[in-house]
Amino acid sequence: MNPRHDITVNICFYLNVPMFMNSFSSQLSCSSRKHALLLCAILFLLSVCSVIGVNELESKIIGGRRAHQEEFPYVVCVRGQFLCSGVLVDLKTVLTATRCFYRANRLVSLSKVQVIAGAVNLADSTAQTIGVSTLIRHEKYLFIRTNSSYRTEYDIGMARLLFSFEESPTLKPYSVFPFHSAEEMEDSFHETQKAGSRCWMIGFGLIGTKKLVYSMQVIEIYILPDSGCQNISGNVNEPVICAQSAEPEKVRAIGGDFGNPLVCGRRYFGVDRDAITINNISTIIFTPIWPYLEYFNLNLKSSGTVPSLRIFWCLTGFLILAIIYQL
């Protein structure tokens, strides 16, 4: 238990037990009791309010490394044709790249695709594995082959599972995008882009050209300006996000490992779909999520969201503090 919480509970308990107050009321002046009550209220506020918004803060991530347990409980492995990644948007649905379910233009058998969640290492005992029942791809999805390479368009899709995962401390869905609209989400991304804020790509898959790493990896990346991004990606029919690794030697190899989420300060902005190398510099291409929120019926924050119980008690504590101060 939080030591700060223990202190708060103990002080508040003794201050409110009648026998304690009867025993020591003669020894405490009115001013002393007021100061004790103020201390109780302040410690209560510290224990409650200090944790509000913790999940909104950026993780202290330095370059490519293995993810910590419970750090990204919504990131899953999609194992089939590729060793892909994705994000649980509810306990039975994964948002990922459509190409993870295709071999060129041919859909692979979904019975051969599994989703593994709840672990940073696929061999961990906390891992849960469920098969895929249905793929919902974007109607404009294309796999385009050229003379020397290939690319995709509208490469985003949702996989429905055979049954639901069981929620746990290591497995939680990213059930609500913290925005009121697609426009607000796009604006937030561009503010992040202009500010040069740190972002990360999280997922499982290829770290070297031959070595498969079966643990969840975190790679620090930075977002490139929109100008020139479409020229690099070759996509002119849809918006894309371009990023490069802050540590180029740690970017994953070309040819595997798609669907990785682009996360900036706990905000999930994009789905990894490709990587293009020009002059030995690899650029990661993401499909932005905001144009497809309505298409896939993804949940946004309601403008009428009811405040959490923790916020209620925090505000109540401030009110109590104000009353005590006036005594």
C-alpha cells in the first residue's frame, strides 16, 4: 500500500475517533486541532489527487528497449503470415494493419491467425491466446506491386476474435480515444508534430534481418513534417504519417512486423504499415487513425463524461480544506 495513504488514513482515523478526541481535547488548543485537521486534509488530498492523470503522462522511455510489464497493456501480438502487432480497442477487437492478414493480394486463412495479449514476452504465463473469427478491412484497401517493390493504401483494419480476453493488470483495452472528435485528434497530433514531442512505436517482430524477438519492444521515434512525407511513401490518395527512429540502428528491418501502434504521451495516433529505406535512412510509414474513427466505429470521449470517483473525492477534499481554514 502507498505509505502516504497509510499516514493519511491513520491521522484521519485518530482525529475522528471520539475516544481519542475526548482523551486529548483538554491538551489540544483550538488552534492545534485546526492545524491537525488541516494536516489531515492536506495528506488526504496528496494521496488522492497526486495519482490523477498518471496514465496521461509520457513514459520515461529512452530509445529501443523491452517494454515493462503493465506498461502497454493494450498492445497485442497478431501472429499469422507476419508477426504483427495491434491494439485492443475492446476485449474482443484488435485494430491493426490489414496487410497482416494477406499474402500479397490473397487473404490468408484466419484459422491460422492468433492474437496473443497480456504479456511483454510471448512465453510469459500471463499471456492469453485467442483466434480470429473475422477481418474488417477498409473497402479501399490496396496492395500495389511495382517493378522493384510494393506498397499498400488504406492499410488499416479490425480483427474480431472468437471470444473475449479476460481483463487483468497486464491486459486492458484502449477502449476510448481521449478526444471529442476526429478534428480534435488530428489537431492534437499536429501540435505534437510541431512541438517535436517524443513518440514511440511499440510491438513485436523483426529486430534484425534474421533474428525474431519474441518480446514487446519500444522504439523512440520522431515525426517528420508533412511536407515530403507523401513523396517518400508514394501515397497520394490518403493521409499518412512519416517517422524516423531516434536511434536508427534500432529500427526494425524491412519486410515484417506491421501494425505497431504510434503512441505519443499515451495517445494512440497511428498504425505502422511499412518502412522505406532511402540512402540508408529508414522511414516508417503509419496510417493515421483519425480519418477512420467513424468508419470503424471507434469510441471517442463523450463531451458529457461523468467525472471519475477519484476526481470527486479530490474536489471534496479541497472543499473540506476551505471549510477547515475558515474555522
